[in-house]
Amino acid sequence: MSNAGKHVKEVRKRRGLTQQGLAEASGVSLSIIRKLEQGERETARLETLRKLAVALRVPTMRLSGGPNEEGPRAGTEARWKAVRAALEQPPLIPEPDDDQPTVAGVRDALSAAEPLFRKDEFGSLAVVLPPLLRDAEALGAEGRAIRVRLLQLAGWLMVQTRQFDAAETALQRALDDSADRMEGAATVNTMCWLLLRQGKLDTALNLAVKWADETEPRISRATAAELSTWGWMLLRVSAAAVRNSQAGQAADALKLAQAAAILLGREHTHEYELRRTFGPTTVKLKIAENAGVIDRPDAVLRLAELVPGPALKTVTSNNRNRHFLDVADAYAKTGQFSEAFGKLEQIRAGSPEWLPNQRYARDVLSKIVKGRRTLTPEMRTMADVVGLPL
């Protein structure tokens, strides 16, 4: 029997439930529960474990047999090999006649690369990042700030492409070199996201709570940067808590984040947070995300209607696309398969290199495929894009 199946069976029996009773209470199929408890499945998707945990009234991680992380897609590691080498291997020893990098030169090169991050042009970033990382390393102490910035961005990319070991290396190096609490919090924000993607909910929650406490500003004189930093840590608390079946803590954190966003009054981009904004629109998107996690597709669609198109343009592509996935999932769960597929097509049109790295997109398309009698050529193409076997 798998660890997850063992935990489910133990708690189910303590609650006096049969397998059929748990299936009815959780909405998880009897077949999946049986396979888990009989050891035919090692574990289940985090969404499935969360439904079981809610029915059994325990945290999600109480049932987990350990993190259920999925690695990168085929070909990803080869594409990013040079980036991982720049992160993990000792710095190159310069030759006497090599041109020495300068802080200004590396800063200008990073500024030139920023549009690639905003547009999710991962292929170009895989080429641009290695020399930038090496040059920043060669700057020594005077290049500390630009090196931390590059390590933060490289860590974000490694999380995005599910190369988790390299992400941990980059982010830990960035945190070790951080000069102050705000710079450190930008790195921890991505660390929390990494832990969420790995399924390490307890660790993510504890880290987010710790840093939310440490970054809480004095509201009467808080700067925009302080409110943004604190607000994002609260969003990480909420994201970890709702996935861990701790609805009360998730709701409390969201309320505080909403208060911080109201004080800001607009989307704010901190100097350390190129890949994130924080403000009223971002919080609305995260409220909708939480509704999706707790299987409230009706609420997701209702909340999505409250976010106008122009407001979506003020948030980063990563958060905007994640919201579109939540909407697509809500459409699929309510039988609106054409609308769901339309959202996937919208994401693909805007961020074609982002979509293949999203396991969530594969899950949404799987729902669409199961609900359709016939598949269009476009759906078959999308299956290839997101890695869904047909």
C-alpha cells in the first residue's frame, strides 16, 4: 500500500466511513479510493487529495505520501543545460586578454533582456541568461545586487519550467546574497511558489507565514513597495492554506492582502519583482484561483466577470495566463467545452512558450477531451502542445 493510500485508509476508518461513504462525501470516484488504499496507485493529484482531506476534515498533507512533483517535459533539460551549468558550476577563470564585464554593462544587458521575460520568450532567455550569469559572477562584490537580481529571475524560470533542483540552487544563492529584508522577500516569494509546485504545502505555508510576519509594515506609513511585498507573502499564505484544506487561514490571509491592495489602489511593480505586480486586480485573480482550488467553478466564472479586460493588462502575463487557465477549467467543469478550449487557444496565442510547461493546461484539456464526442484538428494540436496523450 502506498503511503498516501495508507493515510487515507487510516483516517477514513477513524471517521467511521466506508470507501463508498468517502467517495460520496468527497466527490472522488470509488475506483480511485480503492486503488489508493490497495496500493495500485502510489499517490494522487493534489486536487484529489484536497477533496479527500476536506471530507475527512484533515490537512491535505496529512494524507499525502510525500511531495508529488512532476519534472520537466522532454527536451526541457537539454534546452536549459547552459543555464543550469552557469548556476551550478564554479565560475570560469578569465583569460588575461578577455574583456572584463562591468556593472553598467551587465545592468544594460539585463535591461535589454527584460522584454523577453515579460513576453515569456523562454527559448531566447535560455540563450541570453548563461553569459549574463557568468558575467555577474565575475563582477565579485561590486556586482552583488545585479547578481541577486539575475539569480532571482533564473530561479523563477527554473520553477516555471519545472527544473526544481536548479531552482533551489538559484534561489538559495540569491537569498544568501540578499542585502535586506525586501530583497530577501522577493526571493522567498518565488521559493514559496517552488514549494507549492512541488506539493510541499506545509513547508510553503510555514515559510510564507514567517515572511508575512517579518514583512508586515506599519500601515500608517507603509510605502507601496512594503505593501506590495507584504501583500504577496499573504497571497502565498492563502495559496498554501487553501490547498492544504485550511480554509479559514486562507480566507484570513486573503482579506489582509485585499486590504493592502486597497491601500495601494493600483497595481504596483517593486524594483525586485520584474515578474510580479501586486494590487487590486492581482488579488481578484487570486480570489478566483482559490475558488477554483475548492472546486467552485460557478464562483470562478462570476469573479472573472468582475475583472475587465483593461485591468488584466496591468498584471504580469504569468498571473493573467494562470487566471485564464482557472476560467478554462471552470468552463470545462460546467460543460462549456467550446469556451474552455477558446481560453486555452487564447493563452497559446499570447504565450506559446509558457503553455507547454503548465500541467494544469493538460488537466483542463483532458476534461475537454472527455466531454467531447469528437475532437477537432485544433484540439489534437493542443494535445501535442500540452503533452496530453490521446
